[in-house]
Amino acid sequence: MTVKQRGQLEAPKLNAYYTTDVSASGTISGSVEKVAVFVNGVQKRTTAVIDGNFTIYTGDLGLTSTSKTFQIAGINGSVAGIKTEVKVLAKP
């Protein structure tokens, strides 16, 4: 399913994401049903938002080097909100 992007949904706030991580997590405010992860602009999967929190599996998306980035956006129905870009960080 392709989603249309609009700005009325809040942008999610993401926790730091490291090269060894297999999921991305964070929070989003408002009445958002799901979040989606995008790699190179392509939606890869969605997960439910529960009480403003989410964790989405990313272990099979190739996000294992510091040259990689990805985006997360809130979704209601077929409408995607503002995407938050995340840079993959080296593990301290």
C-alpha cells in the first residue's frame, strides 16, 4: 500500500539508533494509529502505536553502517505524517 504524505500528523520522536540495533523505538503524540519505516523513500513496514509509544523491527533492512539513514512517519488510514529522518550511529 502506498500512503499519501500530509503534514497534519505530528512527527515522531526517535530514540538513538545504532549499527547493532534491530528495532527503532520512540514516541508520537496525537491520535496516530501506526508508524511506518521508510528506507530510500520506500515504505517497508508498519507497526501499531500504543499509548504514544512504538517499536518497529528493522533488523532485515540493512541499517548496519553509519552511512545509512531511514525515516519514520505516523500513519492514520492512508495518510502519512511528517517523516523524521534517523541517522544510524556507531555504537559507543
